[in-house]
Amino acid sequence: MITIFNRREVCITYSMQEQSEIRTLLADSGIDYSVKVVNRKSPSPADAGSRARTGTFGEDLSKMYEYIFYVHKDDMEKAKHMIQTRNR
């Protein structure tokens, strides 16, 4: 079981395809993981109306979502190695 006290960040990606590949890789390897998805275009609590004023003109929408992968600290090295060598 992964908790905030025993988890470690193993990688971050902005690509939906890459996050899907990483999910499959970790699941097939039996490594327990969790993913935090951050919408980088959502308004902040401090400035709730900022997106309505500025819109998204000129922004790279492929960077809209950030996917942060966490694994149990005991699986950290195995997960890092598998992620780094998946395309070789």
C-alpha cells in the first residue's frame, strides 16, 4: 500500500501516451503505483478569474496535464530502471 509517508516520486511526464506506457509497464511488472494528475491550466485559488481573462492563446496545450508517478520507496530503484530502459 502506498501512503504519503512511504511513496517516492519516480517520474513526471506531460504526454498522455507516455503515461499510458508507464502505467502498463509498472502494472505488468507488479509494481504498485499511484498517479497524480495536475491540470496546469486550471485557475489557482489565489486568482480564480485569471484563465477567463487571459484564455489559452499562444500556450502549448500539450503541456496542459502533468502526470506525476509515485511508487513505494522499496520499489523505487526497480521502477526507475524499468522506466529508463523501456525504449532501448
